[in-house]
Amino acid sequence: MAWWHRLFSPKAGAPSESSEYKVAFCLYSADGKRGTEVRVRRIGRAYFVEREWVEGTTFKDRGRGEEIGPYETPEAAEAAAVARPWFSGGENSN
């Protein structure tokens, strides 16, 4: 029965605090081809993920979809995201 307790204990399958986040808001470039999803982790830190337009209303994560951050606030993450040359159509904007 030890397996039963391991399987159904309160901690079993519970996500770690660092894996839970909520999307605070999404930003889009002026031409609508680049986007950024600003996320806030359960521990209060903000990150962003760069996203590229595919077609219609579909965006995919840029590169490996890695989060960039941490930042103290979602507003700080927003400022960092829009300051990147990629967001305004510069560096690697294929």
C-alpha cells in the first residue's frame, strides 16, 4: 500500500511553484507579425516569450520558446520586450 500513498499523496502530480504562471497580457508589433506573451509566475516574477505569426490568428513560440527574464513586474518585462530590436522588425526579423 505504500505505492497508494505515493500515488495519491497531496504532493503527487502537483506542479511546482516555478512551473505555474498566468498570462498577464500579450503585446503585438505594429505590423502584427511579432508578439510577446508576458507571464507572471506564482512566485511573483515576470517573464516574456517571443512569438512569431504563422497564419490567421496563429502564433508560435520563437526559437525554443524559452522565457526571457526574470523581471520584477510585468511592466518591466513589457519594457524589455518592446525594446528588443526583433520586436520592432530589426534583428532576425525574417
